[in-house]
Amino acid sequence: MKKFKNNLKTCLAAAFCLFFMAFSRPSDLVEESLFLQKIFRDHYDDAYEIPALKRYELNITNSGFCRYKCFYGNGKVEYFSFNLRKFKTIDYYGNDKNGTVVLRTAGDDVIVQTYNDRKQGDLDSMANYMTIPLKNIEPQDLNDLSVRLTRINAQLLAQK
């Protein structure tokens, strides 16, 4: 009978642990992706682009994709996308007034598509980095950006 009680206690303790672990989350991907989108939206430098940039879309999804689409006045559209599981490092070239953040991946994991380009036509290719122009960004914001991207990368790799 004593052995049965010990086994029952062990099983109940394990069941409670599994139950509580199932409903806990270390860090929410939604919060991380919203933070990244806010940083990019607040500091995006739309005056950086040489051809007149009509508008842009920059989305970081809670499923781990970073998508960046530029629409130019001449009709040209550039699209960049990669899975944050493939994120490797972040570099910043510039100063606190304006610069470019470079998101590097482990290999040629960035999808690059160009539409309506009158000179070269429609192109599909792969790259190992994606650049985003930023302005008025503090070093602490860049550090937060790096930490959050690394954290999302680790969470996505853990889910795999």
C-alpha cells in the first residue's frame, strides 16, 4: 500500500507540473514581434531611398517571418522576406541621426523579389542579409533590437 501511495504522489506531482507548464509561456512571440515592429516603424527612414519611395510595408509576424516590401513611384516593387529562425546577427552602419541596420542570416535565406523593374524586369533571388534604413535611433534601441531578435530566434528554434 505504501508503494502505491508513493507512486500515486509521484504521478500527481508530475501531472500538476505538466499542467502548469502547459499554460505558462516564457516570453510571448506576439509581444516580441510587436516591439520589433514598433521600433522599425518609429525609426524608419523613408527619405533614405534614392528613387522616390511611395510607401513601404514592414511586418514581423508572430510565426517568425520578417517581411519588407518597398513600393516606388515608378511602379517598381521590392520584396524581402526571411524566417527569423535563420537570423544570425545584426549590424548597424551609421550614426544616431541616420543609418542602415543589416539583418544577417545563416545562409542564403532571404528571399528577394523585384517586380515591375523597367531596366531588369522581374527578378527572384536569394541573399544572406536584408537592409533597413533607420533614423534617430539611440544605441539602447539598437541593443534592444538585437536582444529581441536573438530571443525570438531562440524561441523559434526551441519550438522546432
